[in-house]
Amino acid sequence: MKTIVVATDFSERSDRAIRRAKLLAREFDANLHLVHVVDDDQAQLIVQAERDASTKLLEELTHTLEELDAVKCDFRVVLGRPSSGIVQAARDIDADLIVIGPHRRQLLRYILIGTTAERTIRAADRPVLMANGVPKGSYRRALLATDLSSYSEATVRTAKSLGLLDRPNVSLLHVYSAPGASLMSRATLGEGQKRAYVMEHRQQANEEVRSFVDRVNVDGMSTILKPATGDIGETICSTADELSAELIVVGTCGRSTIVRALLGSVTEGVLRNFDRDVLAIPPQPIGAVA
């Protein structure tokens, strides 16, 4: 990881993103680029005033990061919509990673829909790190959530190429399903037959996980298998809590999806519920990650 874009709207939430991006920049000796987007759908006098004020704030922040934190840093002010401006800036800079602050948590079920965070993650063609947690240092524990698909394999390889799996203790979680298991519980079968049915699917899932681990080749990675007994996103978050993981890595595309206009429900559930950092990785072009 050599180039990091971090989006800021000068709020307390985006300050959290800057602190995480600063830690990553120092850890990987990466260049940090601060990006602020000014909405250009307003009177030009207002646009210019906001641009001037933003430039001054970014100059001060860049100076602080360079002088006090020893981080190589620059900035740019972009005109446009926040999400598209962030994504375009990352493309122009050819950033390896986009870091954004957490969304505003609400009581509504679909709190991500329409937010800058959701739109950025949906539109991005490169990994996006949502900095939910309070940064205290390098990641010590990470959880990789996988459905064992080719997209999930590419997700792990991308996270590995960024260097984010080098230092933490990494666990791989696969939530597997046993088709018809709920019906089996009501069937007129003996308990031994029901257990054998569930065990058969667990053994099959275990073999698939071992094959997946061999392919992605992440040093020291442990594996966790859990049956799909409820919401998968909640299972991922609860497992991360059990492990005290500071980072969850998820793909934005799963086994049953090739192209999606919206985030997958599992990924959205993790982004909505987890109170620590989430790395969302979009599908990569074939051959993009070795």
C-alpha cells in the first residue's frame, strides 16, 4: 500500500478516518491525500467561499500531519457530489485505499441507503475502509468473512496485497448452510439421523474451507465454521466481537451476484451494525491481483 485517500468533511466522524489513515500511512510509509468535496450545486459565490475556506483548513491539516506526525501528505478540493468526488479523486491519484468516516447511525432499518458512506462504497472501484472504531494503533486482530466464492477469494487476495493481513492475527469465518435443516427438525427422523445430516454438511463445508485456505495462502490464518441459523451479517459481527477483532474484511459481491447496483445484504448488514473498522472490497478485474 503506497497511496491512501482519506475523505474529510471536517466533522468529528471524518477526524476518526484521518487518524486511522495517518496510522496506516506511517505503518506502510504511504503517501496520504486529503480530499474534501464542495457541492457545486449551489450559487457560485457560495461554492467559491466554501472552496477557499476548505483550502485553508486543509493546508493547516496537511502541515500538521507532515510536521508533527511525519506523514507525507497533500490535499485537494474537489467540486461535485461527495461520493462521486471522493471516488474520482481516488481514481485520479490511483490510490490503493480510500478511508472514510462512519455513517451517521440512525434508528431506521436501512440507514446506509443514500448516505455518502454507502454511495462511496457502492461506486468505488478500489477498497474502502470505513473507520468506525477509535484508532489506537495497528490492527491486532482481523476477521475475514467469506462465502468461498471466486469473488471472496479475490477479496482476500486484495486485502493481502494491501499488507493489511501481515501483522494481525487473522481468522477466516465461513457461515455455511445445511439445505433443509429447518425442515429436518420437524421431520419424523431419529435424532441420530438429524445429527448425521447436519454433520455431513459441516464436514463438506470444512473440506471446502481447507481448499479455500490453501488457495489464498494467508500465513497463520485460523478458520471458524458456523451454521447459518439467522442473519449472516449479525453472525459475522458477533463473531468479530467474540474475537475482539478491530477489523472485518468483506467483499461487496458474493457467490450469487455478478453485478449489483446496491450493496449485498450481508455486507450492508456488517457496515450497519459493526462498531469497529470494516474494509469493503469490490470485485476486481480478472488478473488484477496476483
